[in-house]
Amino acid sequence: MAGAVWQALAGAGLGLPPGDPLRADALPVGEEHGLPLVRFPLERPADAHQAVENGTVGKVLVDVTS
């Protein structure tokens, strides 16, 4: 799924190489790198948006696979 998203972004002219979801210049994320991931299921996009509005530290993700 991630590869498809990167390819879609690349096709939109955003400069991301198609088929390369792990770019060398990408920042590492996750608790072990000091940038926590906050996940919300697809059924709760409003909660994810509210987390961003409230200044949640880290990456706010909406999980489309659950």
C-alpha cells in the first residue's frame, strides 16, 4: 500500500521517485527515533484531525488497512 501512495504522489508531480517508498533522505520515525506514531483506524478520521489540531507530537496516521 505504501508503495502505491508514493507512486501516486510521484505521479502528481511532487518529485518522489516512483517505486521507491524508502527514500535515502527520509527522516526515521517511530518511538525509537523520538518521533512517535499516533495511529487512528479509518473509521475515526475526525479523531485524527482533532489530534493534529490539538498539537499532537509526532506523526498522526490514519490506518487504511484495519
